[in-house]
Amino acid sequence: MKLKNVLIVVKDIEKSKQFYHELFGLDTILDNDGNMILTEGLVLQEEKYWKEFLGTEIIPENNSCELYFEERDIEGFVEKLEACYPNVKYVNKLMTHSWGQKVVRFYDLDGNLIEVGTPVV
């Protein structure tokens, strides 16, 4: 058995597709009416379908999980993030951990938590 995908819930699948393509270079593999598989195994699912499956409301910014990306040029990434999405909501702006890794945490358009850090070697 292997982990195949990670699914996140989004309100507007087209805006989310653009967000993940602009910032992380993810491309669409499959677009299946409210479910979209992107490269690197990320799946976007429209909120209305997820609500039907769960029978309950979606809780954005619940901080129960995060998507983690690595980027060597993290300062350049933060510049791009702020240029493309000037109203981004940060959990923490660019910081350096005691072990030397630089990280930034923020929410995507739908309140899904994202961390981008420099590679740990």
C-alpha cells in the first residue's frame, strides 16, 4: 500500500488551481467535475461536494494539518507570494528556526495551512 494523494477542500476550484500553479508550479493532471488532481499528488475538491459527503460545515483555518513545500530561494518565494497575493494571511512571516531552517507559514485562499521551508540537510 502507498499514499496516493492528499485532498484539500476549496470554494473555487479554478482560483485554487491558479493559486497552486502560480506559487508552486503544480499542473492539472485530471479535472473531473469538482475534483481536480494536480501534480505532486495534491487533489482539490469543491466544498459543496465535501459538505455532501460529510454532512457538516467546513472549518477553515482549523490548523489540524498543513501542506509542506521546500524552496531553496525562500526570500524570492515570499516576494512572489506577496506580489501575487498581497492580502495573504500569515501564521508566521519568514523566520529562522534554531536549527537554521527558514520557514514561512500562511493560509491558502480557503484557509488551508501551508508551510514553505528551506531544505533541511
